[in-house]
Amino acid sequence: MSMTDARQVPTAEAMGWLGAEVAELGGSSVGQVQGLYVDADSGEPAWLIARLSRRRRARVVAIPFSNCAGAPFGVWVAQEADAIRSAPVVDPTRPLRREHELMICAHFGIGEKVGRAAVVRPRLTEEMTAVPSKELH
């Protein structure tokens, strides 16, 4: 899926994913949707925010929105469980800056000339590039 494909998922549909189960590539549950990051300029969905367990101090990570699809059980993610579980931690109440997004892109193997990395890389150092969607928080 490319970023163009991600735009085909209506933002309203993605907003309905809050609290839904997140399943990894093989179909196993890895957590729940906690929110969504949208591009700070365009407002397009950029990252799915997933809480990886129900524990109070659970890891919260961002998953490339372009790798997500709605499913009857919740949200299916085209990423392996290990990649999701080892992803950089995010604070779903705070915006992402350029460097943090590029680190997340690198973790998921998104090359600097494609997808979200290509959108973020030309922006200024320390620029806020993605913000939590207000509708989900």
C-alpha cells in the first residue's frame, strides 16, 4: 500500500477504529487502537497509534497508516508482531517532530524517498510534522 492508498481510507472510518483490536500480519492481536496522528499540514492520516497491552504502563507506538486496513474484527496491519512490539514509543497526547517520525519510518523500513519519509524529510529540523487527531482524544 502506498500513501495514495492510505488516503482512500476515509478519515471518518479511521476515527471509528478507536478501541478496536489491532492484528498483525499473521492475524494475531497485538493491541488496541488508541488514536491517530494526522499530518500537521494536510490533516491526512499518517500514523495509527496502538496501545500494546491493557496494562497501565503499556507501550504505545505509531504504526504506518498506509499499512492499516479495516477488518471485521478491528484493524489489520501489514507489519509483523515483532516490528510492532519493538517500534519506538510515542506519547499519543503530543505531536511528533520530524526526527521522531524519520526514526519511526526507519524502524518500519520506509526508505527516505518513499511514503511518509519522503513527505517528512524535506521539512525543517525539529518541525512538528504530525499531530494527534483531536477527534480521537
